[in-house]
Amino acid sequence: MHADPTRKELVTMVQQIRSYCDLLEHKIDQIKPEKEWLTTAEFAEKAELKLKTVSNYCGQDKYQRMQKNDRGKWEIHKSELP
């Protein structure tokens, strides 16, 4: 039968948990929020398609949720990803 941990052991465990939580919080802070709208290049990479294919699909209105940005370039909503 295992003996109950001592106070010192419990304090050490809590310190380790806090340290791990701090590390996780730091990692979470470094994650950039996911973009809603993707450039054709970003979309092509995520969809594992060629850029030319995605550009052609935009020209053929194959995506329901696409728009032109303020520079006149296509953007496709992430919900269109397969």
C-alpha cells in the first residue's frame, strides 16, 4: 500500500503543476488566431491544391464564400476548405 504523500511532496507537486501551467499559458499566447479569410496561396497550401487551380476556381465561381480584398485579390473563407 502506498503511503500518503508528505506535505513537502505535495508542495513540490503543486509547484511543478504551476510551472507547467505557466509554460502552457506562454505557448497559448504565442499562437496566432486563425484567419477567417485566406489568400489564394494560403488556401491552396491548406487545401493541398496548386495555386493556379485555386485561382481558376475563383474565376469560375466554384467557391460560395469568396471575395476580393481592398487590393482586388481573391480571398476565400476557411469554411471552403475540404
